[in-house]
Amino acid sequence: MKTITCILSTAFMALLALPLYGQSKINAPLEAMVTVRAVIPDDARTARALGTLREGNGIIIDSDGLVLTIGYVILEAQHLELEVRSGKTIPASFVGYDHRTGFGLLRARKPLKGKPLKFGNSSKLETGDPVMVLTSGGDDPVQGARVLSRAEFAGYWEYLLDSAIYAAPANSDFAGAALVGPKGRLLGIGSIYTQLAIPALGNVPCNMYVPIDLLKPVLEDLINSGRSRKPPQPWLGVHLDETYGRVIVMRTARGGPAERAGLKTGDIIIGIGGKPVQGLSDFYRKLWAIGKAGVMVPLSILQGNEIRKFKIPSEDRYKYLKLRPGSKYTKWS
């Protein structure tokens, strides 16, 4: 009953969230917020899907100008800059990207005056908990919210989180936004706008946040080498959708393993390694359980009225992307 009450009253309780913290708690975290801008070359792998001019929020997380954001904002960037709250722009360099979590790091090339935001413990965050959503600009950079759910999230881009954070009301400036708890600690990074099905309410607009606890084990790797030291997962280069438990190919990455093998839009993945596929999450887990990047992936595909067998040599997604460590700075225009 307590959980149901929290969910049903989310919109009303979110309006009350800000007074819970006090003004001093709000001002301090805002010092850590910056705007991240990226220029992506036309030949980048992600240019068509994500655009060549990108903007999002960033959070200062150390005293040497290290900034955390959601990775797609800076992925394959050629030029990067930060804008602090005073309006001043500062050149920045790409540091790292982690595909498993979606986190991205960049570093300011000049000193940042904002106080770094300390990490909290996102594993303790539960449904109904009050939070703040911090953004880098606009008339309302602080928004009260409530956690709608801690649940699995499966993304169409070969991406899976076991316990994502869903919070409402939805914030339109969600990319790289900071999800902050009552003690002013960072709990998550804004990723997407979505809707969550709530019994008796239907689909509730919300944002999905990547839990900050997922960054802690890979942070040093990202700083030192630009990526995690874990063996890379097998990547096929497919954008997928799930309808009634069926995994459907929406499109394939240009020049990626799936396209070269002959997968097409509308194909249905019905099996992998001789085992049936029961939804998007199930497919990802079975795919990644086969081995590391480079392993041969046996798929059963329904193409039209015919079931076809494919053996697709997987790849390391990082080698497909055109990452540019230390990306040069140019004035945003």
C-alpha cells in the first residue's frame, strides 16, 4: 500500500520535494553543473542517428576539471566545450566512454571553479524516495521529483541495465542531468525520456537515470585508458524493438556485422545458439553469455515466411566507433 500511494501521488509529491532540502542544499550542487557541447564530424558512425551538434548537461566530479555526462552527448566528438553558469566557455577534451553503462567523461582544459559533486549510494534508492534533478541552465535548473521505480531497462542499441532509476515528473533537459539525493550526493545521470507502465494509471512520462554506483568500478579505467578493462561484449550492430516478446530488427548499423551478414529491417530474431529468444533482455543476456567480442554468434532469423540460420562474427563496438581521445576544441557556433 505504501508503494502504491507513493506512485499515485508522484506528481503532487514532486512539487513538495524542493522544500524538503533547504536552499543551501540546492545551491551547493548547482555549482557543479555545466553545459556540454560537442561537434561531431559528418563521417562519424553516430552522426546520422544522434546528429552532429549535440548539447547536454555535465557534472564536475573532481578538482582537476573532470566532467561526467551521458556518453552519447560526446561520443565520436571532434570538438568539445563546456559552458559554466556565468556563461563563460571553456575548451574540453574527450576522456572516456563506457558502452555497458552509457557514461561519458571529458576534462576541462582550463580550471573550473565549481565545487565537485560527491557520489552517493544509488543502490539504496527506492521507489517513492524524493530526489532533485539538476540541470546546467534555463529558468528552472532544480526540479523536485520522486523515484517511480528501480527496474530493468533494455535499450534498442544493444544496451541493458539491471536496475535503472525511473523518476518523475519527466524533465525535458534530461541528457546528462544530475539526479541528487537529500544529502546533495550524486545518485544517477539522466539518459532518456521514456514512459513507465503503472497499474491503474497507464503509461507515466518519466526519465531513466543510470545509477552512479555503476561508474565506481570503471572510473579509473575510463580516466586512464578511455574504456573499461573488462573484455568487450560481442556487438552485432543492430537496433532492436520488442513487440509481444518478439525481438524485431529496426535497422542495422552501416557497415556493421549484422548488415554484412544480411540482416534486414523487419527480421525477427527467434533464437540464438539453439535457444529461443524471449524478449529483448533475454536476447542480450544470451548474446553476451556466448563470449567476448569476436565470437561467432549463431542466430535463427524469421525473414518473411522463412526461418534462416546465420552465423555472424561479432565485433568490438569501440573499434567500429571513431573515438577521438583529446578532441580538439573549437568555438561553438
